[in-house]
Amino acid sequence: MSSVYHIHKGVARPIEFKGFRAQYIIYLAVGLVALLIAFAVLYVCGLPFLVILPVIGGLGTGLFWGVGRLSRRFGEHGLGKYFAKKQVPGCLKCRSRKVFIQLKNK
């Protein structure tokens, strides 16, 4: 009796949607929700629709362009690595041997 097993070839791959990879999909979704809320607030404030539409359209275009650029530049984990590297100090200065002597005594 033979068994048929299905192999899922994309199991270990990161999620990708229209060129946006991994966490950038979440950034895009949060930005779109913020744009929707901004549209609602501006509309309730009484601004004309023909003023709101180009503003929200321009911001949406900028959002897609900016998040797409980050996704292409840094990839899946590159943005986190970039921010982590910025927090690493250039050098450590120790003007006393006291720190190392205390390590030996412990």
C-alpha cells in the first residue's frame, strides 16, 4: 500500500506580497489604517472631498514608495540589524585595571 505525501515547498520561506517581505507587510497595513483614520478625521472636520482626496492619495503613494524602498534595501531581517548596529559603541575605554582585578577575585 503506497502513501502519497504532499511536499510544501514554501514552508521555510518568508511571507511575500507584491514585493513586500516579512514585517514590511505589517508596516504597510498600519500605514493604510492610519491613512483611513486621517481621511475620516479630515472629512468629519468639514474639508472638501476634492482637497482630502489628493492629500490622502499623495500620502498613500509615499507610504507605498517608502515601505517598498525599505523592503528592497534591507530585506527580511536587515532593518533590525541596521538599527542594532547603530546602537553598538565604537569602542570601550577602560582607564583602570580595577574591573579586571575584581573579575579574578570572584
